Amino acid sequence: MKKLLLLLLLGCSVGPAAWAQTPAASDNTFTNPLLPGGADPWSIYKDGYYYYTNTTGRNITLWKTKSLSQLKNAPKKVVWTPPATGPNSKDIWAPELHYLGGKWYLYYAADAGTNQTHRLWVLENSSPDPMEGTWVDKGKITDPTDKWAIDGSVYDHDGQLYFVWSGWEGDVNGRQEIYIAKMKNPWTIDGERHKLSTPVFHWERNGDLNNPNDPPHVDVNEGPQLLRHGKKIHLIYSASGCWTDTYALGMLSASATSDLLKPGSWTKTITPVFQQAPAVKVYAPGHNSFFKSPDGTEDWILYHANDEAGQGCGRFRTPRAQKFTWNADDTPSFGQPISTGVALPRPSGEK
């Protein structure tokens, strides 16, 4: 039930409010948003460059930059365009770029033109630079159930690859849950899926709809991202419908020595770890990823949000970045979203 208005709204330009009131940053600072539009932001750092991508809905585009805070000045390139028809031809959502075993992999969600057909897919590129070379279609990536799936991400835990995603228990829309499975290789899931999270708290269950083609309500857990610090591993996920202002981040935590496939290894926080801040006009912050500063000394969260209430799940979402810290118990402290236009120090080591 992700991004209900996406087809109608993607590709449109963001209104002037996102940029016209933003003061100029100095050489040592930057201001959010990083781009005038873009949901589900993702980045990876390799060999001195950040490679960035976000949902366009119609293709997969990569940006390349040494300074993620200066993303708006970075060159970009469409590296993959879907086929005109077929099971992965429409609604290209939440691409992620990973470097695994000496090759690049792009994971993305796509469908055949109806939400019920959404599944996850993967592309492979052996070029040292993902902006170059040929992307080879490695096909659908799925567990044996082959159920509805979006927001796939890969995590390397002590040499074992794990795949996490948002999926349906059955074949009927109504609830999105977080699943995990081991991987045999970067394009193959090994064994069955295991459910780690289902929406149970009130802040995870804001999802009323008013569309004759959809159910009246959907509970949502989506956008899973794994993050390790010290002796703990955290799974940060987005909760409630992205079309609501209360879209927020939740967290599961597990010991780094536990069996990540066992639901009992994980503990869910009872409150959001990152949520809307109406006082500074930040609404529906979610679908995040993480990156390190170029010198490796700082941790940053990358996420999208809206500037006004009621802007929903479409063209108004913009990518933003802000630094976060760690608590003594190895849990992240994200603070609250910072308003657009506020001058922030650039990530340490940026040139």
C-alpha cells in the first residue's frame, strides 16, 4: 500500500516553498533539502564517492558526488529503464545500491501495473563505477512464498548476507510487515522468510484511506534498514501510511551475537524514534537510510519529509540529512527533524 498517490504525482516539480525561502549556506555549511524532490533516499560511499538514488517511479537514476551535502550540484545518470511491459515494468520504487563480492547490485520494487503485483528485483553490474558498465537483470528476488514485497535491503552480518523487506502475510492488502531471510548470494534468498515486526502500537497504525480501489485502512511497517553499533544491531523501519503526517520511524534492537532470524531476538521500542515536528514544519519523516561522513567520524541519517501538513505521499517529499549520535547503551539518538533552511555543518571531511 506504499505511495498511493505516486503515479499521479511523481515527476512533478516541487513548489517554490521548498527552496525560495532557503538562505544561502556558507562553504562550511549546507541546508536541507538536498534536492527539490525525491522520496526514499539511499546512498553508499566507496572509493571517495557517494552514490545516491531515490524513487523516481519510472527509472533508476544515480547521482555521484564527493560531498553528499552538495548533492544538488552532482552529476546524475539514468542507469536503468524498465521494459515497456511485464512484471517489473511499472511503479519503480525505493532503489538501493549495494557493493557485494566485487560487483554492484541495484535492488528495487516494481509491478506490472497493479499494486497487488509488486515484487522485488535485482540488477548486477561488474564495472568499478556503477555509473558505467552494463546492468544485467538478475530477475526477481523472493522467498518461497512469493508474496507481495517492497523496500528490499541487504545487510552483511559477519560475512552472512541477510535480506529484509516489507511484505504481506497473504494475498490481500491490509497490513504490511517486516520480514528477514538469509541469502545464498546477492540475488538469491536462501530458505524461508521470518516475520520480525507487525504494526501493534497506535503510532504504527495510522492508515485510513478514501479510495474505492483500496481497503479503508492499512497498517504499515516498511522501509527496513539495519544499523550496527557496538554490541547491538538495530532495525529502523517506517511506520503508518506514508500518506499520513504521522509517518514515523520505529526501531527493533537485537544483540549482535543473537540469531537475527528469530523474532524473539528482537525488542521493539514502544514509541517512535523519529517523528514529525510540526513546530518546525517537518511532517511525515521516514523511509530513511544511513551514511558516514567522508572521514568516518560522524553518523548521519538520510530521510524524506514534507514541509506542510497534508502533503501526502507524492511530489512534495524531499530528501534531507542530519547528524545523529549514540547513547551509552549503543542505541541511536536521532533527536527531532530539523527544519529546512537551517544552516548545518557539512559532514566532517567533506571538501
